[in-house]
Amino acid sequence: MKEWYLINPQPTFNSGFEYEEFDDYSSDGFDELLGTTPLGKDVMFCRGNFDGERFEEETQFKAIVQSETPDAYTQGWQRQLLTRISDEVRNYKYIRYDGKIWLIMTMPSDNTIYDKCVIHLCNYVLKWQSKTGVIYCRPTHILDATQYNSGVQSVGRVLQTGYIQLNAWLAIDNTTAEIKRDMRMFIDISQESPETYIVTSTSKIPWSYGEDRVMRITFTECEYNPDTDRKDLLICDYVQSSEHTEQDMKITHTGNAEIRTGGFKSFSAESNDTVVFKLVLPEMLEKYVSMVQNENTCKISVKNFSGIVGSFFRLEAEDSQGKTGNVTIDIIGGV
């Protein structure tokens, strides 16, 4: 027998406190399995906003990943994850493991020895924009839902349009919970002519386990709109920033009204009186955009986070005479 199967000292359940002893030794045994065998591996538990590559918070835990050699191709995207029993683990929604991102599909539950959950491979990153201009990204597990039709539908006698349907699973949070019917997104790996889809249904309760775990979105193929869809950003129905014209005080700056992620820019108000600057930010940008004022000039800095590229916010100014000015500032990619 392998050494790592042994627990020393051996438990003796004759003290009258059998449940306590079992809990102690079962935890010790699983800890040994995680720490002293090749089965125990480092995985990253993830949560928060996603920038297309990384989450805001990624925490390392020891875990055992099962079913790494699936019996059928339909199981190739599914694994089971075993971890120490911990309430902390249950606060996460995604796993980074083996160079890929996995969605926690089930509520982690324990058998008094370890926590277990089912994880599905995220094979695409959904990307969309809010009406206030904020760009959001979320990893998702997508499956083909076009099972009982040919993938096209006829309009009249001649015209045929695409009619592919997809199901997408992703974690529920304050942002994804607001995804509504009729929102449009790109879902494709093609860069020349990516296919566009429209949300036709959202299901936020059946997979939630009562604790905001997982939601399912059904997408139906729709037509690309060259006037509103940005292939370069992979954003459908792109919201363009616009200047507010109701102002009687000019705000000046070098170049275009834009700041690169990881950079900064200064803005000045043309006024002989004392000026107060104010940032008007969507909530998601508050942790990434900051301002320092020095008399009638301010410096605005943007943190290096690629997930906010394409977003915008507004700088407002008012002097002691009541004159106002504003400028809308775009966030662009870093160098």
C-alpha cells in the first residue's frame, strides 16, 4: 500500500466522541492527499470583473481535479473538483486551471471529508456594453442548441436567413443579472465576418441554487448591422460617446479627449474664478479612474485594466460664478 494512504496516528473510535474524531481524521487524511501526492494541484478560484484575460481577484487553493481523461467527447468539457471543506471556496464562481477557465456549475457540497463541485470549460468570452458606455466581459460555456432545425429559416419564397441557436451558461452577478432579452452580442472566432446573436431568453433561477450561482442564456442568430456593430471591439450596438453642448466654460486638453489605460491626462478650465471639477462615472469605473485637482487644472489617471477599453465617462466643472463646462472622455487601449 502506498504511504500516502496511511494516516498516523490511526483513529480509535472508542472515546465517546466518535463524530469529533471522524471529522478530525477525515480532514487530516484529505489534507495529506492534497499535500503529499501528485493528485493535489494548485488551482485559482476567481471572482470579480473579467478583463478578457484575468479576474479582479484570483486566489490559489489546493484541489484534486477528476475526470481529466473523459470516456466520451461529450464529457470533454466537464470535470469534478475536490477541495477542503471551506465556506470561503463557496464564494467563488470560476476556476482557472490547466491554462483554461472553468465555470463552477454546481453549489459546492461536502460529504464530511471534502467539498465537491462540477466545473464546465469556458469556451468563449461574451462581451457587451451598457447604455452608459461600460464594456463588460464574462467567460461562458456555450453549447449548440440547434437540434431540431436546419440552421436557416425562409423569409418569403426566396430569402433565407441564419437561424442557429446557442445556449450559454455563465455566473450570476450584479452585472450579468441585468442581461435582458433583445440584447445583441458577437459569438464567433472569425475576425472578418463574425456572426451576431440576439438574446431570446434568460433563465436565472433553475441553476442558481438559490444563491446566484449560474444562469443560462439562449441566443438566436441575427443580422449584422454595420452602422451600430463594432467588429474591431466585438461589441454589438456600440454606444458612441457624445459631447454635452450645454456649457459656457471651455475645458481644454491636449489631443483628443481620451486616456489610455495605465496613463493619465491633464484638463484645464478657462475661468478666472475658482473652479471645482467633478467626475461622472459609472459604478464599474469608480475603482479604475481617479482625479487630482490643482487650482483650475486636474489630472485624471486610468488604471491599466483592458476590460474597460471602449468605455467613457464625463468630467464636469463649475466656477464660483456658476459657469459650467464638461467634456466626455474615452478610455482607449494602452501602448
